[in-house]
Amino acid sequence: MLEPMSKKGFTLIELLVVVTILAILSLAGIAAFRNTAGNARDAKRKADVDAIAKAYETKFDPNTSLYPILDPNGTDFTNGVIPTLPEGGDYTVLLTTPSNAFRICAALESTPVIRTGAYCWIHSKDSGCYCRGSSQGQ
């Protein structure tokens, strides 16, 4: 007489359902992580632009009404270096000669259209750009 087969393990359909659910959950997690990472880089860009603007405002000379050039070795910043973009490179535009005004801009990732820092320097009112300008000079 034959013994009945004992049911051990999972059927192919059950395994496919589990794998599909895991794939959907992992895709949702990856999408959320990308968005969070982009927001974090945007927060760094904004903080860096604010720090550079603050360094310029701190060094403003009311006698000459000029903003001097920032030290390229970064001594004008608490961490000893001029902030750089998260992906590398510099913010636009650091002064190369003393001037009576400045504007520092960064392109943000959180907008649907990719922009550059140079674009933002020209179009500083664009919502995909974060800019700070001089408040004492001119």
C-alpha cells in the first residue's frame, strides 16, 4: 500500500508571490532613498551657500564698501576649507577681485529640470536655484 505524500515546502506559486512582494517593497525603498539622498544634498548646498554668503558679509569693509576675496585656503570658514558642491566642483560665483556686490548660487536636485550653477547665477529667481546675494554693499 502506498503512503500518502506528506506536504513539505512551498508551492511554486507561493514562492513567486513572495518574490513579487519583496521586489515591489524593495523598489519602493530605493525610490524613497533616492529622494531622501537628493534632499540631503540640497540641504548641504543651501547650508554651503549661506556659509559663503555669511563669510563675505563678515569681511565686508564699510570704509571702502567692498567685499574682499575669500581666502582660498579656507581660513574664513570654521572647518578650514571653502565649501564645495556635494558632487564636486565649486559654487558659482566666488569673487576674484574685491567688489561692491556678490551673488552665490547653487542648482537644486529636487526640481524636475536639471540646472547648473551657472544657469542659476543668471536666473537666480528660478525655483530650482538657491541664491544669496550681498546685503551691505552697492
